[in-house]
Amino acid sequence: MSHPTSIPWSVGGPDNGGGSTMGVYCDDATGNRIADCHPEFSTIDRGEARANAVLMAAAPDLLAACQEFCRKVDAGEARSTASYKQMAKAIEKATKYKDA
């Protein structure tokens, strides 16, 4: 079974300091580009392209939060607010962006 590229992911390269502002990169030693969301590759506008890049970069955090929440529900441990906070943080990362 294949696994996703190492995490964390970011928009604009490692530490948001390099690469394309419309690209999604993994923050490892090589800073591999995962995806390009440039508006010239589609009919969407620049703001939507940037929002898509931010959402893609948050995908590993969203997946981890959902998996942990489901694990806690299955184990009967969902009374804690920790899972809620983890999911809220992942959702914030997925939706926090500025028009470029």
C-alpha cells in the first residue's frame, strides 16, 4: 500500500519561504512539490487557486484529525474535547488563506 508524501505540507515551499505561492510542497529536506494550483492551468481565478493550494496543504492534518476522532468514538473515548480541538485546528489550517 502506498502512503502519502511525508508531512507537513505547506503552500510556497519549506517554511513558506520558497517556491511557488500556488504550489503545495512537503516540508522535508528536499522540499518536493506535491501539486501546482496556478490559475493559468485552469479557468479558476487566483484567489480560488490559492484557496485550493491551502486546502491541499491541510489534507494530512484533516485526515489525521478525522482518523483520531473516529478512533476515539470507536473506543468510547469521544467525551474529551481534545479531538474537537484537533479537528478545529485542522479545519482552520484548511480554510485560512489570503488572496494572492
